[in-house]
Amino acid sequence: MKIYENNALYIEVEDSQIPWLKIFTQKKYKELSDCDKKTREELFRTMLLIETQMIGYYQPTKVNIAIFGNYLPHLHIHVMARFEEDSHFPEPMWGKKQREGNLKLPDFEEFKQTLVKKLNQSR
């Protein structure tokens, strides 16, 4: 589900038990080094804004940030709020499940509305 878009990028929600957003470039770059400077700066600015908003709203144990693109060769950044009670912690979400997750998180819709407002203000 897409929650935000501008000329350089768009943000989608990953269907997961944890707060997990993916930032995609509008142009289909393969590598970060392929991006023009303006797009790279927009990616990093957006990534840091999402990270700080996740920390403030969810108070996670850790925020994980990843750039892979092995299966989907379109540059994108994963930003995930991680918790000791999530099903995979301390493993990555792509790793071996450690337990059944036991999370009671604040409402995502409220987080999304605040995040989109901040993204629009920072433009």
C-alpha cells in the first residue's frame, strides 16, 4: 500500500507485524550509486525522517535499515521498527523466526498521518 509520493520517491507499507516502510525511487535505479545527487539526498532525508518518527512514536528496541534489491532490482530502502517481542528479534525479519510475536503497538494510522504531514512540511 502506497502512503506517500513525490517527484523523487514513494513510500509503501510492508505487510508485517512490525512497522515496516519501504522507500522506492520513482526512476528505477539499480544501485544507490546510479542515483543523481538530488534523489540520493531525498532518499536519505526521507529515511532519517521515518527513522526518527518511528523512534518517537513506537519507541522500538532498534530501527533496522536495509538496502538489498536482489529479488527486486529497483532501488529501495527498508526501514523497520524492531522490538524484543517481535517474532524474529534479534534476527533480521528475513531470518529464522525465533518465537510467536507478542506486540501491542500504537495505531499505525495515527503514525502514518503524522509521518505524511512531516514529509509534506519538510519539502
